[in-house]
Amino acid sequence: MRRLDQLLASLGYCSRSEARDWVKAGAITVRGEEADDVGERVKAEDVQVDGEPLDHPDGLLLLVNKPLGLVCSHELREGPNVYSLLPERWQRRNPPVTSVGRLDKETSGLILLTDLSPLVHRLTSPKHKVPKVYRATVDRDLAPDLVERFAAGTMLLEGEKDACAPAELKFVGTREAELTLTEGRYHQVRRMFAACGWTVLTLHRAKFGELDLGDLAPGKWRELPADFFGPVAR
């Protein structure tokens, strides 16, 4: 159970001080009765705002098709971000909605957004080894020996001492390939191709684990149950 004002603020409805005004206006009910104390300890399922249940009180988990040009950072100086796609209330949640891993500004595709911090840690942990599938186009024709080089588990990236884990590379065109990784190193796909002499021109993430985008349009999202990956504390 949590204080009513803390609960409303954490879900992005209003600030704790504004909650007093909402209570005075009769906008909040607890177990069907108008609330009269912002300090009352309540269960989320007992609270309604303007007659509606609270919005995702157990946590928010979204599958988003990130367009090009957006960053996965909350730093406004880095430019437009993926969180700007979401309703304002979701952008005000605390803990804040954040991405599971990152896609850079020039990479499009599947990204998960959530305010469940333990889930972020679980899915980005090297121990979890979630397979991620990328579609890349490169600057010149692909060579057959790249498949073996990516799969060998011996590739060293510039500035790193540990070799990349084995990765599965499939050719889908003379200059287009599908790459499956179980790691999440900084700019890993681009750096792996660069280590072999190729430049990635376009990059798109198509899958994360068993999840794919389906017919989800760029800039749109699909809600997932908060426990999609198993129980997680909020």
C-alpha cells in the first residue's frame, strides 16, 4: 500500500501537491467513496480518477517500432527521443519509462520501453542472452566467409579485449544480411561489420527474443502485459 498522493504522482497523473486539489475537487475515489486525505495509504486497485481505474498501476511495458532520427536517451541535448512518442502521462511516470538497451539515432526497429527497472536489468544482463535479430545493408557485396567469421566467437572489436560471442549471419541479398546477436555491445553490429571491412548503411532491429514487430507501423507501439517476461517487482 502507498500514500494516495505518492501513487498518483508515480503514475504520472499529477504532482503530490496537485493531488490535494484533485481530492478537493472530488476527482479521486477510494473503494467507491470520494477521497478526503492525500496521505491515506491505499491499494492501486481501489483508486479511480474521474471514475476510471488507474493507468497501468502494475507497470508499463511497450513494444515500440522506433523510427530513424530518435534517440533512446532522456537527455534533451541529444535530440528528439523515443519517449516523445508516448502520451504525456506515461512520460511523467516515476520511475521513468526507459528503454531496454538502446538503438542509436540511425537505427530503426524494435525497442522495449518500461518503467520496471528490475526488468531492464534482467533483460540487459549478459547472463540472460536474449537473441536479437538485425537487418543490415552494407556498402559492397558480402563475402561468403563472413558467415564463418561472425560465428567463430573470435572477433575482436577495436578498443576491446574480449572477443564477441558467436553470432549467426544469414545473407538475404548481395548487400543485405540478417544478424542474430546475444550481446548488446555499443554499436555492435556496425563495429562487427567494420572489423571485417564493410560499412553498414542501414540498420533495423526486427526481433527481440520471440517478439517481432508484425505489422506495427514506425512510431507506434503495442502494449505487453507487465509480467510478459515473468513476475517482476515494481
